[in-house]
Amino acid sequence: MQPALAWQARYMEAGYLAIDPSVRHGQINQSPILWDDALFASANELRSEAKDQGLRHGWAQSSLDGFGVGGMLTLSRSSEVLTAQELREKDSQMRWLVQAAHISLSRLMKHKYAPQPEVPLTPREIEVLKWTADGKTASEIGDILSISVPTVNFHIKNVVHKMKAANKTAAVVQALISGLLH
């Protein structure tokens, strides 16, 4: 197994995510943090194993997207201590990299973690939902699709039920996040 993959497996197996102080910092603060022994005082075993893997000096930066979903990127190296001056000089590049990574990974992972309806939406329900997302009224959707307003409302009601949403607006948001409205 490659060293990076072996470390990732060990990190998860040992439950280090739950005790990693850089992760705790990133959950409550978007300021960057540099690794040092003081930061890891409550997680000595984690720090020791990371150093054994060549992860001696690190910089962690968290981010939040428009949906309030958080992510974190950590860069590390085995030699050359990271300094506060280097942090200041590279701050904007690191923030850009964190956002780019977060957006890219979110696109790949959102379908995996986004709520999916237990019963799939029909093509007509998706069509009605797309027009709803565009801000069309039931009457306008009926005219566009050549169906009656009660039929439009029937489809909306089914979508809300299938998505377990509070209302049609919530159903539209869930469908967008789930990738159902390409």
C-alpha cells in the first residue's frame, strides 16, 4: 500500500478524526492553523504516528460553502518548518486552493451524500419540478406542458411526498442538491 494511503487507513482505523485538534479548530474557525507540538498536546499518539510517516510540519485551512458545508485542506511536509511569515505570504494562495479543492470534491461527493428519494421521481415529476425551480406558477407550468393545474399540483404533491420535503420550495432545493435537476 502506498504510504499516503496507509496513513489515511491508519488515521481512520485509530479514530484520529475525532481527536485531531486541527480538525476541531477547522470546525469552529476558518483561520489557518500551523501544526506544532502544543497544538497536538492532547493527541500525542496522533502526533507521534504522523511524524513517523514524515508528516512533521503542516498547515490546515477550513472552508464553508454557500450551503454551510465545511471542508478542510491540510498541506504537510517532512522538513523545513512552516513559519508565520510563510503563512502570511501564501495565505491568499492557500485560501484559493482550499476553495478550489472544496468545490471540486463537493461536486464529486454531493450525489453520494445528498438525500435521494426512496421512490424515484418520474420523468414528468422532474419536468414539473424543473419548471417550478424556474419560478413558474402551476398555471404557467400547465400551459407549457399542456396539462391541467390540478395535474401540475398532483405532481408537485407527489414530489414533496417522495422527497419528504416540507413544501415545494424545499423539494426543489433537495432535488438541486441531489443532482436530479440537471
